Amino acid sequence: MMDASPRSVPSSSAAVQRCIRAWCGASFGIRERIYVCRNCGGPLEIAVPLPSASETVALRARWRARAGSLDPRDRSGVWRFREVLPFGDEAPIVTLAEGNTPLYDAPRCARYSGLDALRLKHQGCNPTGSFKDTGMTTCVTQAALLGARTVVCASTGNTSASLAAYAARAGLQCAILLPRGQITSSKLAQSMDYGAIVCEIDGNFDDCMRLIREIAEDPSIYLANSINPFRIEGQKTVAFELMEQCEWRVPDHVVVPGGNMGNSSAFGKGFEEMRQLGLIDRLPKLSVIQAEGAGPLARLFGNLQAEPKSDRTSIPEELTPVENPQTLATAIKIGSPVSWEKALRSVIGSHGQVITVSEKEIADSKAMIGRDGIGCEPASATTVAGIRKLVAAHFIRRDELVAAVLTGHLLKDPDYVSQYHRGTLPLGPDTRDRKTGEQPNIGAFRNAPVQVAASKNAILDQLRRANS
Ligand code: F0G
């Protein structure tokens, strides 16, 4: 194997699964097939024995050198950081060369948001077009280690596409539970192509999630939703990769969309581990953006902020779900996120925010991201919309370093894009002015195709008109 280091990767056999609730803190073996604490039902995370802080300079160099290696583990932007993963050398790694995604400068989005500069980490450039791949490589590797035969998940479309692909690579049976009619056709097509058993049910994502947790009680079945802490382990490496791309200069703010809250939890864990390792000396403020119609964590966070100062940092015991979540950003149409406690802990611990943005703010921000030459799916655009709001609210200063995470590729939802640009996307109630026909709830950056006669002059005329 080509490794920049002569030393072998330290075995992570001392890693344990641990309940995140401070008053419980129960630990379980790394090979136990559990998804929540057996003691109190709380969320689990993996406590990984981290390398010693004296190794940080060597680690940085080793991780970077691996990017140029041809070893399949090094080609993966996740396994490149394997010193912080809970796997030993014997793990049968299931990889599609995920990670190593670009960090783009986005000058138009920066101007639109009121910032001097903005950088976008595009997780849509993963093998199946979303950030889920970075967690699925570790989760399906763990499934293989445990000898699972079937892997399952509930999904709004991206988790399922990703799981279906990684299960196919590992030769495992894959079954996915989807809310019928609420998944984009591109995401559904991916899962069918990768050979998953696609079960569409009457109900929403939260119903699917409830059901799949019951199904996963069967010992032959392995659950791959982000409640599974092995998903978070892979996803946390995105924070490491982001810091490498920032040359280890900590951004002031990192902004992510929020749905089931695995991504925000993973970023929080990644940054915290880098701080413990001495790779960074402070945490970026981690802010989570939800859609207005699917914002249970933003509501809880808002209520917390209204509390007396001393209570604002304690994690409440319950989150009140949004019963009938609504948003055109179907990826985050979730009313009862499973990882809300972890995410909230990271937001509070880093002094970030959780806010919501409207459908129109999401849609216009998405089109603005497009104008920077970067295509993402609607859920990802909550970030730029949220940053714009947080700048206006003076939470983010115009000269601060800000990175946003785009979670999915534009081609995940081409119907949304097309409807936006043709002015047919239902961004809110029809408030069209009867006389003028003006419709405020329509995209500000529409760019519909024009019908032009099939002649050179007509086309040149059209170009001139567009330039004037
Ligand atoms: N962005 C995209 C494109 C997503 O697909 C998701 C979640 C999120 C953001 C939110 O991330 O859940 O970690 O807070 N999609 C899941 C799915 C729920 O089933 O594909 P999160």
C-alpha cells in the first residue's frame, strides 16, 4: 500500500459506543448492533481514541500526501483520515472514492448575502450526488463487519440512493422506505438502478422513520439512517477535509442545512475532535438552517433563546415535532429529526444559531448559487438564504470567514429548477395583482427559455436584447 507514513494505522479497537447524555454516559462495545443507548434510550456516538496532540503536524502531512496515492483507501476523502475512524486495518472497506469534494469561492452569492467573500463546500460532487456517501462508506463497512445480510433506511431520497449504491458494492441486500410521491424522480431512479427493494408507503418521512426502526429490531437487518453513529463517523471527516482546504485557518462560521440533523451533528463532532487534537484552536460557529414549514429545531432553539440566560445552554429533554412538515425542498421535509440532541449540543457549544428561511428565500438563493456556476438542490440553498438573514441580523459580520455546505447536486431535482425558471414553482399563496398580473411569489432570478425563429438574425437580435 502507498502510505506517506511508515507506521501502520493505529487500531481503533479501544473505541466504544457511548450515550451522549451527560447524566447517563453508558458505554457499549464497538461491535454491538445497537442504535440508541440501551440504558436510557438516548443517542449514541462513537468515542474514538484520538492520536496524541504531538502527532498533529505529522498527521496533516500524512493526510495530504495520501490524496496523491493510488491506494483505494487513500483515494477516499473519508478513509484518508482513518486515524480518527473507529476501524482497524482488518475492516473490509466499502468505498466508491467518496469525499475530496471542491471548496468553491462564490463571489455572486457573497454579494447577494452581504459578505466580502463566501466559500461553498460542494458535497453534491460525491459519487451518488449527495453528502450521504461520506457516511455510507463507514456505515456499510460496519454492516459488513457485523455480518449483516440486509441494510435498510427510511429516506427523503438521498440516503436511500447512497445506501443502495454502497449495498450494491458490498453485495448486501438493500431495502428502503420512502414516502410515496414525495421523492424526486432522479433520486428514486438511482435507488432502482442500484438494485434496492424500493418500498413506497402512504405517509411522510417521519412515518417511514418510525417504521424502519421497528423493522431494524430484527437481528439480520442493519439500520443505515444517521441515528446510526457509524454514519456520523464518516460524515465528520468532511469537517477535516474542509479545514485542510482552508489551510487549517478556522472559518468564523460554518453553515449547514438541517433535516434529520445527522450532518450538523457530524460537523460538530469533527470540529470538536480537531480541537481536542490541537489541529484547530477554536470552533467555528456552527449554524443550522431549516425550511419555514419544517423547522422543529429552529422553533426549539428560538424558545431556548427566550429563556433566562442561565438556561439557554442546557439541552431540553424533548423536541416537539412539526406534525405535517411542508417544504418544496423535499430532502429536508422532516418534522421529527432523530439527531436533534446532538445537533443542538454542537450549535450551542459553538455559539451558532438555528433559523428558518422561506420557500422564496430558498428558491432565489438556489438560483444565485447557479449564477456562480455551481448547481445544488433546493435543500442545500437554505444555507445561502440563511447566511443572508444572519448577515442582515448582524450575527455574521461582512468581513468574517464563512463556509456553507451544499449537500446535494442540482440534478437531484431538475423539475424544481425548471419550474422556478419558468415561473411556475408554487413559492407561496397566489397573490397575483388582478390588474397588472404581477405575482410577488415568483422567483426573482427567473431565466426561462425564449422561443426564437430559426434564423441567424432572429437569434442575434435575441442576444442583443438580452445584453441591453
Ligand atoms: N440536504 C440534502 C440534500 C439532504 O438529502 C438532507 C437529508 C439534508 C440536507 C439534511 O441533512 O438530515 O443530516 O440534517 N436527507 C435525508 C435523506 C433525510 O433521507 O436523504 P440531515
